[in-house]
Amino acid sequence: MPPHVDFRIPADCPVIANVGMGVDSSAIVARWLLEPQTRGFDLDQLTILIASVGEEYQHTKDAMEQALFPLVAKHRVRTVQIARAGQTAADGYVVLDDTRTPTRLVTDVPVTLGERMLGASTVPQVSSTRRSCSDWIKHFALDSWLAANVGHAPFVHCIGYNADEAKRAERDLDRNKGHRLPDFPLIRWNWGRDAASAYLRTNLGREFGRSCCFFCPFQNGKNGREALVENWRTEPEAALRSLLIEHNALVMNPKARLFGRHAAYEVVRDAGLHHLLERHHDRIERADWSVYEVRRIFHARDGDPRLKGHAYRSVLPLETGSRAAMTAALSSLAAEHDARVTVDEHGITRAHLRTVGPSYPTAEHFLAVGPALAPAKARDNFDDVYAEITGGATSLTARHARPVPAAA
């Protein structure tokens, strides 16, 4: 359990509150403003810091603009909205808004996680201890702003982990640097998600939902399916975006389901939202498609040939055109290499030229047809490593490859 911060906070110590736009962090801000005795600091010490991802649900935007921001503006609390400025770390971050009277949650950002997922043909990568998607889109911007504006000076860093998330708070403490003084107000107050929701409902007069990207893999958890389905029912473009990201990833990896064991299309189908599936299939059918050459290297873990380690992937678009034309082109290429054409449960057409072996390292090589969203991509030394593992095998010729549009 994280230790209690010694309140009162010294007057010369900045207080930075990460506000993620959801229930927990919004409840902290609301209580601080409505019950000053719960703060332990003056409001001129406080900066509300929001990392915008650009793909938030409309209900999140409405809750911030209609309920929380008016309260913040009334008390004139500095509110800074920031975002990642580009695909690479060298692009840095951008300040979207810096004001004491916030009125609008800025969602027009330079780059979104969805764009990154489409360009990389993958879904968000998460684990029980790490959320790589949040690290890339949110934490990068937050950490960059803190480094530029606080530096190595001591500051109190308030984070909205609730009383049911003590382990997340403990992991945060383990990563802490000396000048940063973490505080978890909800844990100190012994407030779980239900208590935070009740406070907002009673004092701000509305429900605050979970703040997350349209395609967040944590939405389909033990208690989240109902809210997920309702979000996708009321915001169909969010569902269509999620279905596209998943389908694009499944082209390159049939295991890349958005929700781990469950696919996004299964959620939509099981909820009876068949009109969304029809719109999804119609939309991708009318798009440009590509034949992709996909090669993947699976390394041995810790040098043990029995254990699968990390993987490298090479993606190369060979031709681009209509779905029918690309399916025919794949069949022709498959025939040239005596490969059997298959169609999987997701309706994705492939032809395997090499399958993985029984031990590691090993490699696979296949052709697949999918929406023309993924550019050519591979590590600098991929071909050398691939040839070493396969005994000299290389890529198919790409003499006739055509440009592929960037992910939208």
C-alpha cells in the first residue's frame, strides 16, 4: 500500500495532477474543488495535466466540457492539454491548450494511436504489468511535458489509481525518481470506482464513463462488455474504427484479436449489431487492397530452442488494386510457388510459403490480401537474419510493387 503523503504540501511545491478524463481522476479534481480541506495545498500550486489521444468517446468529451471544466474554470485552475506531436520520439510533444478557464476538450491531435496501429498492422500490446499503448500515446507526452516544465525540481504527482488498484500504485512507486513525490488520493481516501462514480453523480449531476480509446483492449474485461457494446451502439464510427484496426492486424497475424481470446467482430456479432458488420464489410470492400508478403522470425528465448522468444516481422506490399484483383494476384503467385491458398475464419486469404519449425529460432513466410494500409516495413538487418535462419531463403521479387497509401 502506498504511503500517505504528509499534508500539508509546502507552498513552493508544484502539484501536478494527471487527469485521464475518466471517473477516478475527475472525482479527485471535483472533491478538491468542492471540499478544499481534502487538498492540502493552494490552488495556485495545482496544474491539471491532460494527455489527449484524439480517439476518445463522445461521452468522455461531453462529461469534461459540460461538468468538470465549468467547475475547474470557476476556480481558475491551470489546465494544460498536451499530445504526442508525431510518430517518432524526436517529434516531441505539442501543447494543445493552456488556460485557467478550460471549455473544450481538444481531440484534434497530430497523431493518434489508431493511426499507429493501422500503419503497423497490429493491435494494442498489453500485459498485466505494462500498457505499451498508453506508454506510447499518453505517457510519452506527459513525461516530455514534465521534463520540460518541472525538470528535476521536487513536485507532487497526483495519479488517479483507486483503492482497488493498489498494485498499480506500488508499481508506480517502484519506478519513481527521487524528485517526484507520488500521491494517490483515492487510495488515501479508500475510494474505489463505485465511490468515485457516486461522488460525481451526486455533486456534478452526471455519470462519468471509462476514458479510453475506441479500441482499448481493456474494455472487454469482466465487467466491461455491456458498456463496450453500448458505446459501439451509440457511436458506430468508434466500432467501425475498431473493426478496421483489428482486421488489418489479422491480415498479418491471425492471432491478433483485439480482445485477446475474443475478436472485435465477435463482440459486435454477439451483441446483434449486424448493421455495423455490414457497414464494415462494405467499407473495406470498396477500399484499395494489397497483396502483402509477410515474413516473421521467431527467436529462441534465453537461447533455449524449446521456448519461443521475441519475433521480428517484415511486411512488403507487392501489388495494389481491388480486392478481387488482389485475390487473383495472390492465387497466381501461390501457383508459381506451389503454395495452397486458404481462407481463414476471418475471411482473410493467404498462401503459406514457409511454416514455422518445431524449434527456435524459426521463420514463416506467407502471402496475404488485406486493405492497402500498411507500408513496407522491416528491421535494417532483417534479411540477413532471415537468410541465416532459413539457410539462404530471401524475399519474393518486389519489382512491380506499387506505392501504398498511408494509414488514415
